[in-house]
Amino acid sequence: MLHFMRLYHDPFTKIKAGTKTIEIRLYDEKRQLVNIGDEIQFTDVTNGEVILCKVKNIYKYPDFEALYKNYPKLSLGYADDEDADPEDMSKYYSKENIAKYGAVGIEISIN
């Protein structure tokens, strides 16, 4: 199955470069449809560039704090000199939705 997701330029570039290998999302209804072996077409919201990735694994967690504890920050899209802070996800998702759905790390590789 093919899924479509939009990304800001920075994480898009890191996936394209192969340094960001875990896409972090709310485990909502849309992400619950993603399975190992599926493909995700990511679109850069800045310039419309598209890359196609294969889903290698899916990791479900009750919240982003639990997810962040299990992966190196580079694989989550952070630079060496940045702090990987699960609170960063509150820019995108409400505390209520995080409590309702939990978090998912989708391990990907570029096709």
C-alpha cells in the first residue's frame, strides 16, 4: 500500500540524505493503516520535491517520551549539536491527542 505524508524541508532533507531513518508521528487512524513493507511518498512542503520510502519496521509507544528513549537522536532527525526533546512534538500534536493515540516511530529506507 502507498501512503502520502508531507514534511517540512529539514526532515525531508535528512531522510533524503539517509540520516533520518525514523519518522515520528502521532499513532492516529491514518498511521494505524501503515504496515511493514508499505511505501510512503514524502512531499517537501517547501518545494514540492517527492521521495519514496519503504517501511522497514513500526514501533508503537504510549507517548513521544518513551519513543525518544529508544533511538539515537540522529535517526530521529536531530543534529549532533541539538538536544532531542520529546516536547518538540507538542508543536505538531496536542497533549490530548498524544494521550489518546500514542506515538509511532516508522523506520524507513529510501527506495
